[in-house]
Amino acid sequence: MLKKIVLIVSILMINGLYAVETDSTTGLIVDNGLGDIKENCTVCHTGRFIVVNGGDKKFWKQKINIMQKAYGLWKIEPEQEERMLNYLSKNYSQKVNVSIDE
Ligand code: HEC
């Protein structure tokens, strides 16, 4: 019995440690670079476009280029772009299917 309780408590603690925190306004994962994403991406659209997409730095660099060429995203300083690329490729490296009702 005690063993079971210890096991359950440990699982809960581990879960707590690894649970990803998401930002309440954008729904995006809270991590270094989210501030830059909020300044430059989610001003135009929801974070959903980011959540459903996914790839490495090259992939995200292409997306940023598309935003700039086609949709009017302004010029971004290289250090800021680097922070966003790190954030995106770390937290959104895979495409994910999410339901549309949100
Ligand atoms: C000036 C406005 C604007 C900004 C800023 C902007 N976007 Fe977009 N984005 C758009 C528009 C418009 C669409 C197309 C919406 C549609 O297809 O209905 C789009 C679509 C997307 C898509 C889905 C389409 C695709 O090619 O996969 C992704 C991913 C995306 N944006 C990522 C980003 C990221 C990352 C940033 C920040 C670096 C960003 N956007 C900043 C306007 C913007």
C-alpha cells in the first residue's frame, strides 16, 4: 500500500516537473523567445498557425520569409530572428493535428 502511494506521488511530481506551461493569450508554450513571437507573429494571427506547423530552423526560417514576402511581416533584427527560430524549432519541431473548435 505504502509503495503504491509513494509511486503515485512520484508520478505526480514527475508530471509536474515536465508539464509544459502555455501562455494564456496565445496558447503557445512558455519558453525563451515567446516574447519575440508575441511581438512579431501573434499580432497578426493566432498561435494556431504555429502549433499546427512544425519543423527545424530551416523550416521556420522559410515560414518567416513567406510572412515577409507575402503577408507584410516587417524586417526583424538577426538576434531576434535567431531567438524566434530557436524557440520555434525547439518547441514546434513536429506538425500536430489539433481540433478546430477553439
Ligand atoms: C503582418 C501580418 C503577419 C505577421 C506579422 C505574421 N503573419 Fe503568419 N500569416 C499571416 C497571414 C495573412 C497568413 C495567412 C492566413 C491564411 O492563410 O488564412 C499567415 C499564415 C501563417 C502560417 C500558415 C501558413 C503557412 O505557410 O504555413 C504560419 C505557419 C505563420 N503564418 C507563421 C508566422 C510566424 C512564425 C510569424 C512570426 C515570425 C508570423 N506568421 C507573422 C500574416 C502574418
